[in-house]
Amino acid sequence: MDTSIVPILFGTNSNPDPTDSSNHCFTIESKCHRREVKRVKSAAVKHATRTGEKAPKIDVISKQNGSCLQRALERSSYCSISKKHDKVRAMATYKSFLLLFMVILFSSCLFSSASEVTYDDRALKINGERKIILSGSIHYPRSTAEMWPSLIKKAKEGGLNAIETYIFWNAHEPVYRQQEMKTFVSKIVDMMKEEKLFASQGGPIILSQIENEYGNWQVESEYGNDGKIYIQECAKFAESLNIGVPWIMCQQEDAPDPIINTANGYYADNFYPTRKIPKMWTENWTGWFKDWTKGKDPHRTAEDVAFAVARFYQKGGTLQNYYMYHGGTNFGRVAGGPYITTTYDYDAPLNEYGQLNQPKYGHLKELHEILLSIEKLLTYGNATTKSYGNDDRQYTSTVYEYKGSRACFLANANDKNDYTMNFEGKNYTVPAWSVSILPDCANLKYNTAKVKAPKTTMMRKNTAENSNGLNWSWRPEKSLHFKHPYFNNSKKGVFYFNQLLDQKIVGNDTSDYLWYMTSVNIKESDPLYGGEAVLEVNTDAHVLYAFFNGKHIGTKWSKGGSFSFDFEQLVKIKPGKNTLSMLSVTVGLPNYGAYFDKVKNGILGPVKLKSPNGNVKDLSNNQWEYKIGLEGFGKKLWEDEDRNWKPAQTLQTNRMFVWYKTTFKTPSGDYPVVLDMMGLGKGTAWVNGNSIGRYWLDSYDFQKETGCGGTCDYRGNYHPDKCATNCGQPTQRWYHVPRSFLRESDNNLVIFEEFGGHPKGVKVQTVSQE
């Protein structure tokens, strides 16, 4: 589950050598601007800029882009799956919880003509033949077009025969309510039909999804009978599109026939469909996303992931998809949550930069090869399961038999003790929390707890340019006080309302920033006259900056998983007019749940001044002045034009709301490039006009973070706090700069710093593995 987005792409290959396809040029324009589409049209040589502040038009989805996908799949000679989905709301774009549309791609290498994709109670069937599907999620907006061929190649070499991706609603409908669910889904499907991408047309798409995880108690049950009606209508609508391949819904027990209900989670061996449909696992979570408020890295061991996969296929599963296989990066301001980080590494088999995450990648590759070698047995064989010991759920053997051939699984689900099993007259010791696979029921070929793949260590090296430090120029964000003309010119987007308004409604998610400004006139007869008072603000903003009479009086942000907090600060009341300016900042919008329209966001009050003797002045229904965004964002200071930057000799550091700019040479070689942002607080960075996302190094009291023990025990059920690493460190220190963002010579780096920091600590580095 993405708690930031969620659709899928699946595909398979008839070639005995396992293959997979990831996001090449996908039919949809991804999160890019029009210029990316043009570049994709010209062979996808350069990736478009991702500013995150100006969204693309919907109409950039083009035939040529679809053709690019087809060519990419043909070049890779493997198969893929795609899942269209709207968990995109999990990203920064706010939407109703309607559209979760999954499309699964099947490699065009498999079909020279139209193919029939059906299913029975055992498996997905391609032209009548049951198939084992081993898929991995790769989301096209979270990597650049230039990365896609390498990602697909590595997925194929890793033993996958399918790829899953979402269709990102926010990428293709950047402005809220330009299209509703039906019109958007129809538009995407019609374009795919026009490009003949569905398997029924000879294309690679073998499976599609409509809705995702709606059946969970936090969603459907909240709507009562209306939720059930909605699911029925979704199913009818999906079937009416006549795409010629099956539709699925994830975690939807009441999915109407013929929609396939599938499982999501860390384990799915005990998931059993309620109808005669195949046992499918569309989200096997390979790790977890990172949270700005937690100074640790989630880590799920290779042993545990392999155990979960082997148990799933032992107990009748025939399709599973890794969420994620490559997580990538939340460029721009699309990360949701709230508080999901810019990195979406997910501890996936391919890391954020597209490198192998060993030993997870290699250990799973070995498992994939064995599972595909016994595909006929798993999809056509009769299964016989035997239990051992006192607990018939923990120690089991399963024999698959078909046309004289056999394959066997020996499982130990005990999370502490190894178990010696006498199987067909021979003793086999199965380590705790593991599965042994005997492809011929005689020779042990694989055990999920015995990892042979080497472990790699990530090495970050400074470029030569860093030895003397980067040469920085700077400029301040405009003066932050109520009287500045920036706040008083209605032609520049300021408006008034006698009420505190929701930030997502006012800003329509066009910016992370919204100013709330008001004033109060204190007369001599007023109890607050000439004294002190406590400013009390109840807010559902993620970060709040408060200014009273033009002076900064405090900053606070939400912690502990609660996105509502109280801000209190003693202020000096002066006679006459007193001004209050508050900057509310969002760090992603909710990615899961019901009634997104009712989720509070911003400063909704009450806002009060309280004197020491108990007198209260409620400002909640004052006339409030609103201004969306900051001046530097409006002027697009990240672009190349000269904007009167101040020289390095006058560099201001540890100052709130300041812009920094520098240049750096493109590092030699092919290693991934990152920015080490140590020394800064919170803000956003751009390289050559491309937003590399939000950064935040001061989000948590890192010294208090616990959970990173010296050892990691893979045994037992996984949760995101288990086996975590890097406790007490900034949640994210390094930020990916795709090489397609770089120029051959000098590159511009622009940073907007909110909290105050020192850019001298910023370094350009390359990432290698040893």
C-alpha cells in the first residue's frame, strides 16, 4: 500500500527465462511537463523538469507516448503489467477517494496477435494456459524516463515476469475537478485502446484494477450502504469499458463477479478468496516508506520477504507483486502521507537510484527462478498438505503432483525454533520462520532463511569540487510583515474572509504555503491594553510560523502522528493596531481513509489572545486576509534568469526564509548523483529548474529515536519498526539528482530554506556500491 499513491502494472513472459517490464515510456505522460513528452517523443533522451509548482496539462497524453511504450516493451522483449489507481491523493494533490484504476501490462513480445486473458479458480490464463505471475511495482513518475530501460532490464534479470504501475491521477489531472472519475478512466482506457495496448488487441496489458483497498474498515464501512452501492457501480462501469482483460479490486471481499478480489500486506499465505477466483497478492510490501518525524530507516529482511513469497505459493497462490520493486523518488511536492519523505526507497530490491539492494535482490531472484521452474506443477498439480508436531499450522509439507512430476515445500512457521521434519523417510531440518523448496521432492534447492547473495554497502563520495566548497549567492524571501504591499495588493491574489478557512480549499493544492493575516485594534479601555497576552492558535497545519507586529514569535510543527496541535506564545500588546501574520505549511496531504473532503488542513482555530487575568479576545471571526504561496515561488527563482542574487561575501546563514544559489560541475562517470543537505533545516531544492523535492533535516528529536538494535532477527511477523536502521539520524540526508537533470557543464542549484541553516555543508556526491 503506498500511503502516497497506489496503482499497478503486471506482465509476464512465455520465455522460460523469467522476464519483466517496468515503466518505459508509458502511455501516460507521468508527472512531467510538456517538454518531457517532447523529449520522450524524440527517443526519451532527456527527462523533463519536475518543478512541482506548476502542474502539467492533461492533454499532453499522446499517441506518440503510447507508441514509445510499445517500442520500449518490444526492445526489452519481456512483459509487464499496469495498475491504474488514484492513491495519488496520497500524494500532494487533493482528490476525493474515488479513482483507483489499475491496468496491468503484458509484454508485447508474447503476443503477435490478439490473445485471450481469462482466469479460473487456480490462476490467470493466457490463451487458455495457466500462468505463474511474479511482478514488481515500478512507478513511472518516481523515476526518470532515462532510468526506465535499466530498471526493466534489472527486473527481468531479477526473475520477474511482470511489472506493475499506477496511473497517477494527479499527474494527468493536476487541477482538481477538471474531470471526474468516469471521464478520467474512460479517457485513459480509450487512449490505450487506440494504441492497441490491451492483450485482447495484441498488446501487453493483461490485467486492470478499479479501486484499491476501499473494502478496508477505515473506508467502505464509513459510508455504510452507500459504500456498497459505490463498489457495485465501479464494477459495472469497469466491465462496460470492454477492455478484454480481467478487472481486479484489492482488499475488496464484496467485489462483484467477475471482478477478482486480491490481497495486500506483508503476508498473504492465509488469504483465501471467497469465490472461485485465483489467489492473487497484488501488494507484497518489501519494506515501508519513511516518515519525516521518525529518525530511522525501515528495513525488511530478505529472509522474511522470501518466506512470505514461498508460503504464498506453497498455499496455492499464483500471482504476487512486490510493492515496491523499485520505489524511486517523490520529486516536486507530490509526497503525501502527510509526512512521507522525498525518498520512496521502500527498502525495495532496486534502491531509490536503481541499484541492486543486496542481498534482497539476489535472494529473491533465486526464489523466482525455482518457482518458475515448477510453474506447471503449481498451476495444474494436485496439492497434498501434511502437518507435523503439536501445532498443525506451524510445521507443514505440501506436495504438488502433475503428470508424474512432483515439487515439495517444507515449512516452519515457528518464529523461534528450528524443526526437523521426517519427510518421505528422510530428515530435513527447516530453520525457524522459513520454507525449504525441493523442486523434485528429493533435492533441497532453496531455503528462504539461507541467504547466498552478497551484501552490498553503499558508498557516497564527494566530488572534487567539494574540497573547496561551493560558491553561494543568496537573496531573502520578501519581508514578512502584514503591512508589506505583497500582502495588501488584491491584484496579486490576496482575498478576505470573516472566517478561518481550510488551506486545501483556499489553495487548491497549488502551494505548500498559505498566509493567514489579521489585525486587532486595542483601545485604552480594552483589558488587554498595554500588557501581555498569550496567543493561542489551534491548527491542523503541519508547520506553523507566527509573526506578531512584524516579529517572528515562534515556529512549531506536528509530531507523533497527530496533525493537529496548539501553538502558544506570550506576546506584547501595544496600543492601537496589532497585526498577526501566520504562515501555514503543508507537508503532503492524507493518503488513505474516508471523507478526504472533511480532513482538516490549515489554521481553523480558534485563535485567541488571553491576558494573565483571564480576559479573552477571540480572533477566529475577524476579517482574515489570505495569500497563497511565497514571493520567490511566484517569481520562480529556481529558473536560470538572473534575479539580483547577492554575492557570497554577504552570505546570510541561520536565517529564516532565504534563497541560496550555486553552480556545480556534473560529476564524471555513471554513478547516481545525490545532494548531501546536512547543515540545512527544511525547504525545497531545484537543479537546473527541476525540483528534486522537499528536504527536512530538523523534523525530529533524533536522539530520542529507538528501535535500532545491534542485531536484526528476521523471524516473526514484520512491522515497520522492526529491524530499523540509522536511529538518531536525520530522516533523509541525501537527495537524488537524476543524471538526466544535469547538463554537460555547469549546473544551477537553487535552495529555499525555511528554518535557517548553513549551505556551506551542502555537498554534491556520487553513490557507488561495494
